[in-house]
Amino acid sequence: MRRTAARRPASCAAFSFCDVDIQLRVRALESLLVDKGLVDPKALDTLIDTYETKVGPRNGARVVAKAWVDPAFKQRLLADSTAAIAELGYIGRQGEDMVVLENTPKVHNVVVCTLCSCYPWPVLGLPPVWYKSGPYRARTVIDPRGVLREFGVSLAHDVEVRVWDSTAELRYLVLPERPQGTEGMTEEQLADLVTRDAMIGVAQVKAPRRW
Ligand code: FE
């Protein structure tokens, strides 16, 4: 069997939130399946990458970009998130009851599932490894500012941090603040700026350097 090593996965934004033990077990299982010729590692990587960073979060990014450019849509999105998201065709399991949380200069929202890994699949795809880890689930409710700092987000003291605990009934999507200097950008260009982490609330959306 191929030896496995604890290495930082590409999806792990903050290493302290990765459960190395689980990763080792998964890697060991993967090695076994690959050695027996049952799975193609490249196909597996492509599949995971697709759902983790492309298909899912792209949907959420389109919701966010539309809310930024279309005030009426934004109003509907905040009033009845599930229905407004469904207008764009993003419906399905784990997205039946959605709540969109708007970040403002004075309020920053961050989402966690303290019990397991509840996550809005139709708009964000599969949850990242760190989202499912014990440290993220436990520490986000105790010390959200500390957790955010580890993700590279430093908030001013007068910004209120709101932590939302996802459940089987309710799934949350953070509507990040539109970055300054993006006034001339199209909806599609704006969607390209929106990251998965920003829609979980552990990142802020940044304007491109040369715009
Ligand atoms: Fe859960």
C-alpha cells in the first residue's frame, strides 16, 4: 500500500481547522482503492474540485452578484431567501430552507454547524474539510473573532460579529459586502470575485487589483 502522509489539503484554508486524523484515514482508504485499481486518483481529484470549488460556489456567487446589482432581487432575497434563490434555478436537497445574511459595515455574519456539517449544497456545493472539523465547529461560537483572524479577516471592534448555527432545517448563505471600486463591473465579473469562503463568512470579497 502506498504510504500516506499528513499534508495540508488545498481546500484547507486554516490548517488548525483540519482534522488530520480523519484526513489520514481517508487518504489510507483512497490509497487502498487506487492500489487495487478501483478508482482513478485524477478522476477523484477532478470530481472533488468540481463540487468543492466550481459547481456549487459558482451558483452562490451568481446569487450574490445579482443581489449586488439588482436592488429588487436583493430585497426579495433577504425577505424570502429560498424563493429568490429558486428564481435562479438553485433548488434541491439541503437548500430547501435558506436564509441569506447580509454583511454591512457594522455587521459581519459567519456560519458554522456546531453539530455536524449542515451546509447549503445547491448554492455552495460540498462543505470544505475545515468546515466539518471539530476545532472550527467548537471555536467559531466561542471565539469568532479569533477564528476569523486565522482566516485572515480582521474586523474593527465596532463591527458586530453574528454567528449562525446551521441545522437540518435552516441553511445560511452570507451576502458579503460589495467591494469598493467595482462600480463599473458587470454581474458576471462581480460573480467571479465572490469566493466560497466569503459566502460562509470567513473571508471578505476583494476588488481586483487592476480594475
Ligand atoms: Fe450539521
